[in-house]
Amino acid sequence: MGEEVRILGRFVPSELTTEIIQAEIRPLLPPCCQRERISVRIPQGITPHPDNLEWHQDGMPAYHMVVWANEDHTEVRTSTGELFQAAPYDVVWFDNTKASHRQPTGTDESRRWFVSVRCSGA
């Protein structure tokens, strides 16, 4: 599993705002990911897009990804079918060309902050 998914560390932002999360998580990312866009999804209280609830890989050129959530963390499944479930606030790296991921069903979208970084590996 170590080649496809690993925890980079634990991140608890000093404040739950897009700007603070982007600034404070960037130094925790691998060097190639630090140059990429950090997407922050704020709590909205809406129903998740159905595609997010199915196992998938993000479109290329996302060779690997880093995800973070304050609760209901992204589920990752390796190419061998092994399931990986991180704890809230874990910063998780995974190989997007091998592993697939999904948002857990029952996620409380009115409370969940979520970060994704799609990295080209450049």
C-alpha cells in the first residue's frame, strides 16, 4: 500500500477559511504539489455530486493527488482492492494512476471542509 497511498502528516488549520487552509497546508505537500493549485471545498450543506460517491480516478494530468478533510475523509482503494481510510485531519497522498477514491456516503456537507491537490508530477 505504501507505494500507492500514504499519510503525509496531520494538519489542523489555525482557522477554517480558504485562504488560511491554502497557506498553511502548502508547506506540508511534496515539492511538486506545492506548485499546483490547492482546491478548497467549503461546507455548503448540499448533496454531493453522485460521481464523487463512486470509485474513480481524477482526470489527467493528475498523476498523484493529495487530499485532506476535517471529517468524513476520502476513502482510497489500491489497485489490489485494499481499502484505506484516513482519520480526520490526515493529509493523504495517493497515486492517481493506480488507486481510486471516493467521498464516503453520508458525508455531512454542512460541516465538511475538503482539500484536493491534483499534481502533474512536474
